[in-house]
Amino acid sequence: MLKTPDEIALMRVSGELLARVFEMLDAQNLAGMSTMAVNDLVDRYITHDLSARPASKGQYGFKYVLNCSINEVVCHGVPSVSDVIADGDIVNLDITLEKNGFIADSSKTYMVGNVTPAAKRLVQVAQQAMWKGIAAVRPGAYLGDIGAAIERHAKKHGYSVVREFCGHGIGREMHEEPSVLNFGRPGTGMKLREGMTFTIEPMINQGTRKVTTLDDGWTVVTNDRKLSAQWEHTVAVTATGVEVLTLRPSEKLMLAA
């Protein structure tokens, strides 16, 4: 579970490459694209431009390189030629990448075109909740501190937190121990140690936290069909705090502000 400095260096490379995937997507006009077209674009970019491997492809029988979750879809949206992204949609793109034997995992909820103020607020609070969780990471802290920070921020703004899905350890495998819940009590759960690597990925709903998996066995939607937003980063516990291994250039500027 604990990674050596050399292993974290390799994970940092994977994370930097994955950040470049999101940079590429930031430059796209997603409105009018099918989710399959987004999948194929990312597949080509990871494979050909970055000489890396899309780690989700073939994992657990999944055929695609990303999850594309629109509006009321909480997570695990399956790419399709018939699902076309429209102006006003919010779209979570969840992508994994493997390079040199190590995997990075990250997601971002895009606001496409003219989204409503309510949708924009949800997306922003979900992003803030992720950063609240990340800020709780340091040696000697507890997993419960992360979940408590996320849940506290979401509930403060009137939103609910999905409990059925959570962050996870990551490294040579996409899913390792521990599970990183998006709710909890401070001072509970596993104590964090330098060298731990895991994802933090809150899923925040406008309405009820209750969700349903559709008949395809993958797509998870809100029970009340209200909007859901998710953000995710892969992090490492350092000697003094936390390093975000999938940090994007735009976020570096934001953190420096």
C-alpha cells in the first residue's frame, strides 16, 4: 500500500500525462459531440500523443477509456454514439491513464455552454468539496477527516453526498486499499502515513443522495433525476502534507492565487 519515493515519481509522471488529457479536453467544444466521440478522442490522445495506456479499457469488462456522466448521471456513464452532449449540460469525464506500470485517475465536471446558475453552483461546490478533502490530507490525520470535510462542505450548501461510491487506493492497480469515503467523522478510520496514494472523488447531488444503477450494469443515476457533479484527483501523502499527482496547470495558477 505504501509507495516508495521512486514509485511516487513514476505515479507523478502518469499524473502529469493525465493532466495533459484534460488540457486537451478543455480546448474542445463538447456541445454537439457524442460521448463516444469524446471517448475516441481521448483514446487516440492517450495512445498516440502520450504513448500511454488508457487504464479503464478492459478493466472489469469495461470497453471504453472513460466514463462520461451527463446531468443526473452520478458516475460510470457509458460512452454511446446516441448520447450527444448539449448546450447547458454538465458532464463529468472520468479518465485513467497508465504509464510505466503506474496508474493515475482523475475527473472533471465540465459546464457546457449556457448552464443554469443552479447547475453552475452545484459544480463549483462539488469542486470545492474535493479540495476540502484534499486539504485534510497529512501524515497523522485520518481517513474520516477527509470524508467529514467533504460532507460538511456539501451539506453547508444544501447538497447531499453519494455514499455508495468513494475514492480508493491506487498505484500498480486501479483500485487498491484503502476505501476513501466522502462522509465520516473526524479522527476515525485509518491513520494516514507518508507514501500512501489514493483518490479523492466526491459525488455531490442536488437532491437526495439515493442512487440507482441502470440495466446496463454501469450507469448510476440520481433517484430523483436531479443533477449530480463529481471531481477527482489522485494524491500522495507526503512528509509534510499532500501532493496532488494529477494537478492541472490551471489549478496550479488557482492555488497560487
